[in-house]
Amino acid sequence: MKSQTLNLLKKEFVLGNSLQSVIWSICCLAMYFIPSYPMYVGPFYITLCIFMAFALNQSTHDILYTVLLPVKKTDVVKARFLYCGMMEFFAILSALLACLIKNLAGFPENNAGIDLTISFFGLLMIEFSIFNLIFLGNVYKNPLKSGLRFILAAVIYFIMYAAFDFPVWTYRACVKKIAAGELQELNIIAKLGQIFTGQNESILLQLCVLLLGLVIYVLTWLLTFRRAAKQFEKYNM
């Protein structure tokens, strides 16, 4: 990685963060420990940190000052994307830490939706991929007007949260009906939820979900970066 990009990345962390970002990062970790609470809410705070980086640009004119430096516009976008990627990695790392602590401490199962299973990490990367595609893939058309694009990305984020947790809700509802003798076997959606919850005891299937999420995240990240770089090259400061 070029030293120019590293210096810009350092600027992102030193000047592009605020106290709010620190608090939201802590909230991301803390949300995992709330009993029977949606696991996707914690990582959403990281998307707020990403949005705040652009909001600070607007108030401090950071982008204007940065492009006046002897740096390429592509490197400016690359540094911001690396910052966003690291923030999203922090959410995943926080989930891993929370998963370890909860298993060691014997936390009860999350009844609000998916728990911190192997599948969750794959689905979370797909969530971030969709957010990046909608927000980062369009914000560089005009990085000083990021609010509406974030609202759209946030709405889609929670729609996808409901879509990913729906099989889990269906699975738990079917299990209750089977126990009551009202249902004979799981339907297709419930079987998918069984995989997400890890109750089918098939680690291979969960690993497939994880691998799918990783592939989608990497490909989306690269494609979104190229799109954003082209948009910023055309953007007239």
C-alpha cells in the first residue's frame, strides 16, 4: 500500500472520528449482550460511524482541503473505503468476542431472532455488502450530501434484517407447532432458519453461508470502490 494512502487512512482515524463514533462503536459491542435482542442492531451502529465520517466532511470541508493536497482523488476514496472496511471488521470482531464470552458465561439463547452462529457472520457480511452498495456506491456523486443516501441504505438494512431473521422466526414457530402436534415437519423456510440457528447440527451448511457472505462482501467491496472512484473523479469541487 502506498504511503500516500496510509497517510490518508491515518487522517481518517485521527480527524474523521468523533466522540459519537467512539460511543457507537461501544454500543455495537454492548448490543450483543442484551438478552433476546436482534443481533443486527449492534452492527447498525457501525454504519452510523461511517455516515458520521461523511457528515464531518460536510461541516469541516475536509474533502475540499484534502483534494487541494498533492494526492489523487482515487487515493482519497481508497482511504475512506479502507476506513469503512475496518469499521465493519470491528463489528465482526466484536461479534466474535461477544460469542466467545456468551458461550463461556452460558448466556440464554436469543429468542428475538438469530444468535451469534456461524451463519450470522455470513449474513452480516451480506448486510454490510448491501449497505456499502447503496450508500458508498452512490455517496461520491456528491459526498457533501450524504443524508438521504444513508436514510435509504438504513431502511434497506432493516428490511434485509427482517428478511434474514424471518426464516429463524418461522423455524421457532414451527418447532412450537410440532411440539403441540399441530404440524408434522418443518417447511422449506423453517429448514433454512434451522441452518441459520445451527440447530440442524450441520456445520458444513453454516460454513457455506459464511463463505457465501465473504465472497459477496469482497466482490461488492471491490465493485463499489471502483464505482465510487469513478464518481469522485467526475465530481466537481
